[in-house]
Amino acid sequence: MGIVGHVEDPGAVTAGADEAGQPQLGQVLGHAGSLRPNEFGQLIDGVLTVKEGPDDAQTGLIPEQFQHAHGRSELVLRRNRLYLRSHVDSVPRIGRGPTVRTEASAQPGSGGKEDGARGVEGSMVPLSVLDLATVATGSTPAQALQETIKMATVVERLGYTRLWVAEHHGMPAVASSAPAVLIAHLAGATSTLRVGSGGVMLPNHSPLVVAEQFGTLEALHPGRIDLGLGRAPGTDQVTARALRRAQDLHADTFPDDVVELIRYLLPNEGPPAVPSAVPGSGYLPEVWLLGSSLYSAQLAGMLGLPFSFAYHFAPKLLDAALETYRSNFRPSILHSDPRAMVAVTVLCAPTRDEATWLSGSSALSILHLRTGRLGLLPSPEEAEAYQFTAGEMAIVDEAMSSHLIGPPDAVREGLIQLQRRTEADEIMISTRMHSYEARVRSLTLVAEGWGLTPPSGSPH
């Protein structure tokens, strides 16, 4: 699974060939010196030479020319250099590559256990938290940021695995526009909790700058930093142009940028490359790809990286995205097996009636967002006073259809069913409520119902 700060020992990956007859990663790395040059893709000196067309409008999959040019691909390290290794002799249909699984999880739907024995005990996967530094009516960005820092200490004490903050720009209700800066404060306020980005919108940044920022965070807080990467702008097109300082917002170099960024952070015993990140080499956080379509799911699989799916705002593609990720997964120098996380909105209160009332903030906020009326997160009282039309209620009901809203037992059952459906290795919950106290109470009720316990060494 995830190896933080260093490269996983290739000996831990089973040698031999996969079901298509292609060498597995352990075999590749173990015999790298005897491989012919044409068995590797282009050496990465900054970015790959792969060029892409626009996304498939219906599936969001990586364009076919990328798949035909590089076949089933994986990141490999050879002589301290990062390569994209490609199997061009046997190119599967898009999204139909062989699934790479450990022996224990070879049977579909097993999750490493017999179906009859999976039950509740097999569903208790780690829980984590996504936070947006929410600015509610009556509050300020400064107060929202301080509440997120306080929230990190609560999340750590309750036993959640990680806390991520998301990059958004130009949204009055979201103060987490600079994840790296906020993560530094979150890490400084905690001692065992993993903290990271959910995510950094890589098209808005130079890979070198992101590598330096997160290399610095990893150097300061070793083994506790996550780098979740997304490919959406996280804002409107006018703001995106201001961020990128470019007119062309359709040039998609995301696969190239991901590989370039990782290369800056991998251990390198040779002379420093130019350019290089400092801190960089050897300070690799745990890298995840984030997505709400099949594009990032396929790319995460091809690069052998963990994948987190945004079920909380793109529920329709959940099953297809996870299947695409797992079926395209190729073992990499960082991970030998697929690792999937699902993000879901959770609003928990002692009673169903109170949880439903508190969720009015989300309902009115969603309507404002969908109709271009950006503002602060409204209060439940404001939502109660608003007269929704039938058309507006249809918009809200569809957007909130995947939300888990209710008392602890109902939320717990919803999380169990979601994990059974997806076989997710981890669930990340997003809880946007008007008051800090309501958010803390919701996270506390969920943690208690799930049986979370603080890790050893965390403050109590």
C-alpha cells in the first residue's frame, strides 16, 4: 500500500508475469539492467512527450491516442530515473485492461474475504475528513481558517486517519484557496494525524512549485503529508486565466505534470538534475489522484497511484470510475495494489429531524451555486425561510441524493452500505454545516458510531 517518504522495496511485489504475459513490476525492477531501451517509454526530462486530445465527452476516459501510443503503462525507476514503461505490443480496449489484485482479493466482490464473512466487521475501514474552511454567514475567512485548525485537533483526537483541505478560488464560502499554507498550520497543530490536499488543482500550478511546497511540508512533518492532485480548475474561467496567466485553458498536460511532479520528489542518488526541487528528492508525500470522472480513474490506474472518487458531488459515475481504476491498475514503484477512497457528504445529528433541518444550509448553498449566486454558507434559519420552487427542489434533491443525513445509526448503516458497494479501502466524509459546533458534533457522533479510536501518541 502507500509508502511515504521513500520508494517501496521492489522485492515486496510478486515477480513473474501478469495474466496478459507482461512482466510485473518486481521483475522489471529486478532486471532493469538487462532490459532493451525500446522496452521503456520516453525518458522524462521535465515532461513526457505524450500529446493528448480533449476528453471523451461521454466517458471522460483518457483519449484513445494516448492509450494506443503507450498501451498499458506504469511508472518505473531505473538507475534513479523515472520512466513511463509501456507495453505497446498488447493494447487493450480503453478501460478493459486486466485487473491487478493480490491473491487474497482475486475474486471479484471478495474484498479479500469470503462474501459470507464480510459483514460489519469487514466494513470498518478507516474514516477521514475533507474540509473546505467554510465561511458561513456571520463569519469571516479568518474565523473559518481558525476553525479548520481547531477541527484538525478534534479529528485527530477522535481517531480519523487524515484531514484534507481542497483548493477552490473565487468562492466566498471557501477559504482554503492556498492548501499548502493551510496544511502547514494543520500539521503544526497536530502530531499523528495525516494532513494534505484534497486536492491541489495541478493545472493551476507549475509542477516544480508544487513539488517544492510539498517537499518542504514532508521535510518538516515526515510521514504525515498527503498530496491529492486534481485536474479541474476549481473556479470559473476568468479566475482560472488569472491563476494560470495563459489564455489557452484547454491544453491538458495533466498526465505529464503528474509524472514530472513525482520525479522531482523521488530519491535520486546521482547528481542533481536541472531543474530540481529543494527540498525535493527523497521528500515524497503520499500522492493520490482525485477525480469525478473516468479520466482520472483510468490515469490513476495506469500510473499505479491511489485514487479518490468525489462521490459527494458526482454520484452517478461512482461504480464505473472504481471499475475503471481497478481494471487499469498497473503496479508501480510506489504501490503494488490498487487503493481506492470514496468521498461522501455526511450530516449527523442526534435525531433525523434535527439533521434534516441542519441540512437546509447545504440545500440552499447548492441552489445558489447551481444558479450562479455565490455567497457565504447560509444558516438553517435562512434556508427554512426560503421558498423553494418545485424546479429548485428538483435541483437540490438530485444534488443531495447521495448525502447521508440522519441520526448516528442511520449514518453508520449508510457508510457500511457504501463500503460494501464499493469495497473502498477508506471513506472520506465531508461535513458542511453552518456552525463549527454542529460540525464537531457530527464528526464526533460518526466516530463513536464507527468505533474509531485515537492512534497511540495522539493527545486525548
